[in-house]
Amino acid sequence: MLVSEIIEGQAPVYEKSSIDEFYLDLTGMDRYFGCYKWSAELRQRIIKESGLPISCALSVNKLVSKVGTGEVKPNGIREIPTGEEREFLAPLSTGKIPGIGKETYKKLSFMGVRTIRVLREIPHPLLEREFGKMGQFLWESSNAIDRRQVIPYNEQKSMSKERTFSEDTLDMKFIRSLLGSMVDELAFDLRQDSRLTSCITVKIRYADFNTFTKQRRIPYTAQTRQLITYAQELFEEVYERRQLIRLIGVKFSGLVNGHIQLNLFDDTQSEISLLQQLDHIRRRWGKDAISWANFKPQARKA
């Protein structure tokens, strides 16, 4: 079971921030169970079922919880009691504040502002004069103010493509090329949305309208070649009846926010660079401007 599935099934209000970061709103649970006790038990369940280390922090808002989680990594839990948020942040580096980039950190350091305690002592108008709109964010963050709500996770959970043929076919070369082409388009869409998939499904409908699917859990990816390989393997598994095909489809699910990371064993930097160039051409000239030679469907055989 995925970590996100465990959390989503247990938390009252759940927001997925990234592939490995979640926010939970536990308001009101102290009355019945205890937020810290509940969080500790959820953490132990995740560790037991996934084998992964997990860190978490409890506080009144997202900012303090995120900073607190960073302080107890790689595998810890902490509660910052209500009213103690400012003192918790005070001794930490300004670089610990989420959203402060390298340039802002350098400018603060040049001004002699290296801790959050010093930052919070700077008058609000002065920060706005030096940093513009960012000044408001710096002042609020240094004072442990964060008004963002935990927004329930409701992103698109899958994307798919399918093709119904005007005439049923047994042209396997055409079908495999079409399948590869559909996977290529979906993989491009994934990368444009900065997302990854963890599950792929291939669908076949025969001439008699019987429909079959096969799916596989896969490591998070948006790599075209990997996804095409998975899709072709699933097609070979699901295509057992050797009958005329009426429809072919492919679906990516288990989507999360994220970017392609280099796999030490399977990928090369040249492969990543090639994808980046292909994506650049498609963004500028359209999806049909360029395609993989092996997966550009030709006209079907009569």
C-alpha cells in the first residue's frame, strides 16, 4: 500500500503537497483521541507497512509544521505547543523558512540577518522597502504567522487515451505503434504538468465487444521509453484471445506532483536531454511536430 493511500484513508482532512509531503488538519481531535497520540500511531503504521522512515511535526499551522518536520528528519516526530511557535523558530537560520531562496538568503545574510529571531525584530515597513511584496511574507513567517488552510487533495487522479477503429483489425504492427504513440503523448502531458505516474493500465476491446484490461504498479516516472516498455509488456499479457481488435487504450493513474529523476541503472543524461529537447519542440510547434520513429502509426493494412 502506498503511503498516500494509508494517510488518505485515515486522516480527517488531507492535502498532498508533493510526492513525499502531506499536510493534515487534525482540528478537534484532541477532544476525542489526542492529536499527538493519533499522529504517532499513524506514523508507526506507515513505517510498518511501507518500511520507509517518516518525519512529522504538529503545530498550529503549515509553516511551523514544515520547519518542525525538517528539524526532526530523517525519522522523528515533534509537537510545537500552541503559543511556543515564535520561540521554536527564533534560533533557526532564516534559510529554514520555506520559500526563502538563495538570493533572499544571501541578501539577509549581507544585512547581518542570519537567524529568524533577528529577522522578526526588523520593522515591517523596512522589510517591505528592502524586499517589496516579499517583505510581508518575511515578517509573517518570522512571527510564525501562516494563514494557509489545509486544502483536501482533489487533483486529477488519472489520464488516459483510447482509440476505436472504424474496422476491426489484427494489424499488430499498427496497434503496437498506435499504443506507443498514445503512451508518448500521455508521457508528454505528464511532464508538462510536472507529474509522475505510478500505475499503468492497457485496455483491449475485441470485435465481439468483450473488454479486458491489465494494470501494473510501477516506480514513479514520466519517462517515455520506460512507459512504452511497460505498455507493450501489458499488451502482450492481455492480448490472449487472438481475435480482431476493436479498441485499444492506455491509462496512467496514481498521479503525483514531481519531476523526472535520473535512475542510476536505467537512464542516462543523454536520454533526459533528448526528452527535454523533444518537449521543447512540441511546446513551440505542437504535439504533432515530432515523434518517436518506432511509434508513429502508419496506415493500417487493408
